[in-house]
Amino acid sequence: MSDIVCMGEPLLEFNQQPSGPDGRRMYLEGFGGDTSNAAVAAARQGASVAYLTAVGQDVAGERFLDLWRGEGIDVSGVRLSAERPTAVYFVTHSAKGHAFLYYRSTSAAAGYGPGDVDAAKVRGAKVFYASGISLGISASAADAVFHAMALAKSAGAIVAFDTNYRPRLWPPARAAAVIHAAIGRADIAFPGLEDAQALTGLSDPDVIADFYLRMGPRLVVLKMGDQGALVATPGTRLRIPPFPCTPVDATGAGDAFCGSFLARTVAGDTPEQAARYAAACAALKCQGYGAVAPIPTAAEVRAAMEAACW
């Protein structure tokens, strides 16, 4: 059985590159999908990982299966759909940051439901991880997440959840109700600062951490981008500064943070140690284009941390 079981929606990625000599936009093919990115990050840090999802019987689905197998991720719980395609998205870059264009509404992952969940894998995990994106892409996918959470809790596994609120998927009031219901079932919550501000109406990081701790998680790790992270328990509060880097693409940085944090948690790190390591991993990812290709290995993270006296 795998230490970490991730569930979610993979999307084949096309990431805008610097324009060619003729001015045409160029796109680099890669891989996206928040929990898939996190699964790869966890695997590259040495964790034993399985992924649960559905992909189409198409070229994009084959590319993902090849990716996961190449990373040593268990794909025996991945369902194949002959009726629905694998989702796709585009990333563009400008002075305002990066923007996304999705083609996902009829994807295989959106058709995933409770009956597709490999219960044995979830029950055998040390950590089960999902996000708000699966809650928003369809009712059946949301039901699958809550079903898997219940399986994991009944087996004594840690349940970890990332808010990953996407306004295009659903309005904030409905998103807040469903996402917060999931956080109430989690042991570790990974809200993003912008997500939390939209979902709660709060702005102060410490107040946001308190808000989510009252829902039930024993640990809240508030991801704050270039402001670092806030690690909070009912009795402790710690700020983790951002790891120094020269960013070119922040796509998937939060996913790299979550995946590496969970890998280090399974390895026995304290929340502070795991968060410092995760901050370094996420920063290194930002130094390359794409959500997956730049995710560093454990050796690369350790070397960077040592060089920076981190």
C-alpha cells in the first residue's frame, strides 16, 4: 500500500513560452492538475504515492499514465473512460501574472464518482489528499472526495485538504459551504491566502488560521505565495519566510508545496521542518516553466537548502 493517496483531476498543460522570431506564440506541452502535481512532488521527495482519478482513452490519458508510472506512482486505481476525454488547459503569461484557459467540463475526471474509488487503497494509506477543485468540477467528483475522506478517517489515516478555490467553477457562497464542509473533515488544511480571503471575507492571516482551526483540523498551513507560509495549530503559530529564488512561472507552486510537505510529514518531520522544506521545494519549482517538469527531487531541495543555509 502507498503512504500517500491523492485524488483529483489531471489536465494536459500547454504553457506559453517566449514568442518565436516571427512573433507567434509558442506553447510547451506539460502536465497539470493540482493533486497530480502534488503526487509527483511527493514521489520526487521519496514518498510512496498512489493516484486516484479517471482519464480518457486518448493520447492525453496515455501521457499521464506514462508520467505517473515514470515517477513510480501507483496507477492501478486510475479509471479509463471511453466516453469522456482527458481535460486540457492553457497557461499564458503577462505583466499581470499567469492566466488559465480550461477545457474540462466533460472530462473523465468530472465523471468520476464514489463507485470509482479504490477503497482498499484509501484505507491502506497513511495520508489521503484532495482539493477543492474536485469538489467544484462536478457533483459526482465531490461525492467521491467525501466518500474517500470517510474511508480514510475510518481507517485512521490523516486527511489533508487544499482549498484551491477556482471562481470559474462555482460562485463563492456555494464554494465556501462545500469546501468548508471538507475542511471540517480534514486533519491538515492547506488554504491559500487569496482563496481564504474570497471564501471567508477575512484578510488577516492569523485570523484566517483561527477561522479554519475552529472547523476542526489539527494543523492549518496557510500558503501565502511570496509572503511565505503560516503554520498554525491550536497552541502554536509560526511564520515560514519564502525561500529565495528567481521565479519565471508560479504554476503549480502551491501543489509542490503540499506534496513535499506531506512527503516530509510521512517521513517524520515536524510541521515546521516540513513547511521549511516545502517552501524550498515550491521556490525551486518556480524557476522553470510548467507545473511538473521543474518540480525538484529531494537531492536538489537538500542541496539548495544547504547552499542557502536554510
